[in-house]
Amino acid sequence: MKAVRSPEGRSPLPVVVILGPTAVGKSAVAIEVAIRLDGEVISADSRAFFRGLDIATDKPSHAARRGVPHHLIDTIDIDKSYDAMAFRQDADRLIQEIWKRQHFPLVVGCGTLYLGAILRGLFPGPSADEQVRQRLSQQPLDELYTELSKVDPTAAAHIHQNDRLRIVRALEVYHLTGRPISDLQRETISLPYQFVLFGLRREREDHRAGIAARVDRMLERGLVAEVTRLRQEGLNQDHQAYRTIGVREIFAFLDGEILRDQLRDALITNTWALVRRQMAWFRNEKDVQWIDVTNRAPDAVAGEIVAQLRASLAQG
């Protein structure tokens, strides 16, 4: 299916979004959909941007991508950061470029911060202030979270107490504007596209089993060696990539804080906790067409998505 551009340069066809929690099988399904639609994948995975985090983020190999172009994978150095505004700008640019090639753009991932940037919009917040950030970064994390809970309890309720980056940003916005970031976030600016959302989900026990199998596969592929190498190259707790599940736990293992058996359990437990947080976010997203992928092959799920999309386009 070819995307036909309008005279104004924008395609009349929608942007397809395939979302769902970690380890639900989005990548394989998206590749099958892209093959059927002559599409290109824009990754909205919150950590696949980073070079070197191949096993930890379970990136699809070049062979597994089967010739389907993938964007926003391996674009950021491991010691750098990447925010929602940068993703929004990159996604906007890529959607236009893919349409110009008369291909179909597919946004695929589980990074709720990044998906929110294009589906719900971003507020026009202040630019980073290095002096304010440096001052905040020198304070203990528990003190920062306590302050955020006082000045912006709504933001604090949606930010994990160990997420230093987002806590500092919320406080930075408050100190620079005098307004809670949660208030400013209501003043969003959306991208001018029609998004068609497909959500993938699995039955609870099947999903938990899939997570355990994924963790075992990652450990067998060399997750410990990958994180050890990145640590030797300078990855540390101050970097955004450090907060990737698989990195923090390996650091703890290397430092003797947990044993090998505990490492596996920690990876499974923390991944499941992430899945629960992601699903809580997805449940608040409107107009998602949910598909249960339990015990279904990726090509069968892809066929259902394409059929629903074509039916929707025919009606429109």
C-alpha cells in the first residue's frame, strides 16, 4: 500500500502507531506490517536510541529487520541524553521524509514519554538552565523528591522516586517559571497528524513467562559482558542510559551487591514492574484498538492490523 501525498505535501493517510508493554512482541509484528504496507519503522523505544545497548534493549538484529528501514535506533552516544522534545522533532521530520518516499510511517514502541510527545503533545516549557540543574543535581535524591511532592504533588505521583532526571527537570521548570510542570503540561501542542493506534497485549501469565524467557535469552547472549564493556567505557549512574533495566542490575551484580541467581530474579521483577507502569499509561490513551497476541504468530497479528487499517481507510 503506497502513501499518496496531498498537494500541500502532507499525506492524507494516517500515521500507524503500534504500542504495547515491554516483551509483548511489537518489533516482530511491526516488521510484518511494514512489509505488507511498504512501510518504515520509527522506533519509540525509550532506550534503543543508545549505541551499545543492543542486548539490554533487545534490539532487532539487522537480519531480523528483513530489509525494513528502522529509524531512531543507535543514534545517541551512551553518555549523552535524549529527551521527548528531540524525539518529537525527529519523528515529525521522519514522518515527512517517509511520506516523500511514498512509504508508510509506523511508530513502534513502549516509551510512554516519547509516545506522549507525539500523541498528547508537549508543553512549551523553558530551556534547560545549567546553573539550576547543577544546583539541583548536587542535592540528595530523597530531598529532591520531597520538594517535588510539596510544590507539584501531581507530577510527583507520576514520576518514580528514583528517576533523578525527570525529578530534576520538574523542579527546574518550577524554579524557572514559578509554575508546576503538571500545570504547564496541560498546555500541550500536538503534531498535526491523524494517528491510528494499535495496542498489543498478552494474557498475564503468558506475558510473565515471555519476560522470563526474554531475560534468559538476554543473559545467554551476553548481557553481563555488554554492560561490563559499557561501564569500562565510561557509563555511570549520572547517564540517562544507566536507568535502562538490565544496566542497573548488572552494576549491582558486578559490585557484589547481588548474586547471579538474584540477578535473574531482579531483571524479571523489574521488567514486570515496568510493564505494569506502561499499561497504566496505555489505559489512559484513547482510541487504541487492542489486540490480544497470546499464542499468536506475528504474521497473523500483522494481517489483522493491516485488515483493520484498510477497512478504516476505505470508510474514510
